[in-house]
Amino acid sequence: MNLINSIPKADYEILELNRGKTNPINNDLVTTLRQNLARIENDARVRGVVLTGNTPGFFSVGLDLKELYYNDEKQITAFWKNWDALVMEMIKFPKPIVAAINGYSPAGGCVLAVTCDYRFMADGEKLVIGLNETSVGIVVPEYIFQLYQFWVGKRLAYINLMEGKLLKVHQAKEINLIDEVCKIEELLPKAQAYLEQLLTKPDNILINSKRNLRAELIERIEKAPKVDMKSRLKAWFGPKSRAMMKALVDNLSERSKKRQ
């Protein structure tokens, strides 16, 4: 099974998350996305990316806690290093990336979205997006705060991250967490049209402008304290965090049984 579907267009690609219906993020999905982005970065024929999910209603539910909860220290360390590398590579990715957020997008799903240059999101009363790490027992690293506040502002980022707040689609639009809301059937065509419009400009203009526009963000992240893996592991395996994650894992497992 391809964890990322690559759909080539004239001079760009659609990368479609393809790990089941809800696209939970594990080490294999991270590795596959990194490989695809590295390939595209080094291919002059591919000038940009649309990132989306494979199933209406879900972009990505975030980290696959049903799997990661049972990882030992060595496995979870490898995952965090891989994940951190992916996020930084996406922040620094030189070519335009447009997100077509086709559904539910909490935590890791939201992180992927906010690395992109522009975000379309499908409308839906039940759909939410945001960074709810503190609500599931995960510490928010400094670089995630810097990335989130780049779009919504420092004060709001601080409040939302401390609360682990998830936002409905139009709430997210109001604070600039997403840029446009549209019907699900219009989502991908609009994201493609936006990218195609960007690509009417020369590559050197797009690449150099993006680098300049993100220079301050990248500098702040690179100057921020490095993620302390010992502290991260201590928090991950701490009894309170484990209890919070276990409750969520049990709830997810119960939902899966009901859907069967």
C-alpha cells in the first residue's frame, strides 16, 4: 500500500495522504512523506505541491496514538526525531505547498497544514482543526509554537496551545489558521487553481520570495532551545500523560469496534 499517493500534473504534484481512512501519522508515513518531498525538491520539473487527504471528512487525525502509545523508548525516540525532521523540512521547503484540508485535522494534521503556504479547508459543522497536544498528554515544543504563531499571532497561539484548543472551520478562518473555506467538492479544484496561479510566476521569484518571507520564522526556530529528548520522553512516559493517552486510545479502539 502506498502511504502517499503521488498524482502528477503538468508542472506540480498532488500528494495525497493514504494511510487508511483517517491518515494517522506513524513513522512509516513520516518517512514516506519526507521521501516524496525530497524527490520533488530535487526535480526541476515539479514546481509545487498540493497536500491533501484521501477521504472526505479526514485530512489527518494526527499522531497514531493507537500505535505510538505502545512504542518503547527507542521506538518513540526514533519517531520524534523523524517527525521533527519532517516538520523542519516542510517549513524550509523551497517550492510552494498548498494544503487542501479535506476534513478533521487536529494535532499532527494541523502541524502539516501550517507548514504550507496557503490553506483551503472543507466546510463542515463537525470538522475541527487545531493543536490539542496538551489535552492528550503531549508537550508542545518551542518550534511548534513559533510555527503556529507565525500565522495567528503570539497571544492567540499561546492561549490556544495552552488550552489544547480545537477550532471549527469558520473559527479557524477568523484567526487566519486557514485561509479559505469551501465546499468539499470545490476543495481540490480551488487548491489546484491557486497553485497554478502561483506557478505563473518564475521559479526563482517564488523560491527566493518564499525564503525571504520565512527567514525570520526559520531564524527564530533555529535559535530556539533544542527539543530536550530526555524531557520529552519523561513527559511521554509519565503516569499522567500515559493515563490521558490510554483513555484516548481506549476511546479510539471502541469507536473502531462500533464502525465494524
